[in-house]
Amino acid sequence: MSAYRRIIVGAHGSPTSAVAEEAAARLANQLGAELVLINVGETGSGEDILRAAANRARTFGIEAQTLHRVGEVAETIVSAAAELRADLLVIGDHGMGPDSHFSLGGIPSQVAHHSPVDILVVRTSDPTREHTYRRALLATDGSLTAHQATRHGDALAQALGAEVALIYVGDELIGDIVLRDTAARLDRDGIERILAKGNPAVQISRHAGDYDLVVVGNKGMTGSRRYIQRIVPSRVAHEAGSDVLIVRTVSRSFFDLRPGEGAVVEVDGEKVAAYLHDDGTTYALSARCQHMGCLVDWNSRARTWDCPCHGSRYEYSGAIINGPTTKPLPPVET
């Protein structure tokens, strides 16, 4: 099951906005998610824009909620996503093209860099394009955050019935290990693995043309590093020809978790395996596998903690599913 239960998208009354709205409505319909349309601007015209957007959403079988706010557009949309506890924020790419590479001044770029939730950047130049995701490209560099992003992207692909491929850019020997390890973590047969050399953002963007969706983590897009121009996820969001899903893997906390979701978060400098049960119960466990001390990661499909080093698996509560570990994940005080 996909983690996206509430999707929010801006409705601004422009042709490019309509493309993003329709992509969000289509995805909400496929996932059985709620859709919230938000307009930021004058009250009178905003109500008309929201009414028209809601009518378009109905053509995809979605009865969308509407929300009107007054304020600075990017800041207001980001605040609304946090306030409504949205899971996904959909934005059009207008203003993110080649002429505005790496600029944090445009609304889409501001939203992408400050969003508290995952971001779906929709290509809006072709209004006839159907934003149906049949093939997804998941980018990884072998890091923990990249594993979280590929897990999340794979869960979405599973929910949509999409094929997935993995891409690693860099050293061939390391890349082969990372791709095999990542494919094993996803526990999917027949995953295509792409090993490329060169600039990661350039290579990922180049291969994106063969896919409907590219999935990257947001590493480097938060904190002071977001002002560095050559951050990979930012460049891919600007340059890839496909839609781009930016998964929020950095700066996660207990407060970011949704019911039924787990993540490795940082508490007082320590890694904690955190899970929020559907009934509201929170579990906080050591994120270190009790076999050899490797960091576990969250398997969103099985709702388990999996050790990438030797295959130990734990229930969300920390109980052992299979070894070689002989000890459960211990609870930690937070």
C-alpha cells in the first residue's frame, strides 16, 4: 500500500496549473487518496478557480477538498501541507526550466526546497501528456537515505502496478554491489539495473527520458546545503524530461510519521527506528541490528525492519522474524 493518503496541489487558474491538478487527481484516484486543492490569492477569483479545479478533479472520479488562503504563495502552500498533514505535495515545473536552473526565487523551487513532505514535480509543457506512471527509475548512491527513497519509490510503483529500474552513477565495482544490494532489499524479481559513469545529475536526467517517473531522495535540499547549486535532486528536478518524485528522507522526525509508517530518525544524535501504528501507538527502537550492529531500514511493503548486512528481519515492534540475530530490537527512551 502506498503511504500517500492525502495529496495537496496548488490551483492557480493557469494552463500549467491545470496539468499539475489533473496529474494529482489521477494519482489520487489510483491510490484511493484524498485530494486537497489550494489557491493562494484574492478571495473572489480564488473561489472561481477552485470551483473549476474541483470540476476537473471529478472527471477523474475525485471529490476534492478546496482551500483558499491569502499570503505569500510558496510559504502558504508549504504551511498548508504541514497543517493538513499531507503526505504528498504536487507542483508544476513552470519556472523550473533551463532558464532558471538552480534558482530558489521561483515558486516551484521554493516549495521543493522547503516542503515538509514528499514532492512530485509534474512536467507541464505538454497539456496532452498523460501523467500515468508505468515505468519508474529509482536512483541510488548506496546511502541509507537513498535506500529509504528507493523503498518508498518501489512501494508507490507497486501500488500503481508500475515496472521499476535502478540506476547508480559512479564506480563500476561499487555500483554493481550497490545495485545488487538495493535490488535484494526491494525483494523484486527482474529489476533492471543501470550502471552509468559521469555526473550523477546529468546521467539520471538523461536516462529519465525512457521512464514516466524518476525517484530521488531530498538529500542536500534541506538546511544550508540547499544553497549549493549542484545538488543532485535539485538538478534532476530541473532537468529530467520525466516527472520527478523527491522523497523526503532527510530531516525526518517522529512528527513526520503517518499511521502505518516507519523510518530511521535521529534523536539527540542517535539513530532510532521509529514506527507509528495505525492505532496511534508509537514504537521507538534501537536502529542497530542486534547481530552485528548494522543499521536496519524500514520495509514499507512488509512493515518490517530489515538488516541489509546479513538478512535479519524484525517486526515493527522489534520482535524477531528471522535471524541470524538472536535478540530483538530493544526499545529506547526518547
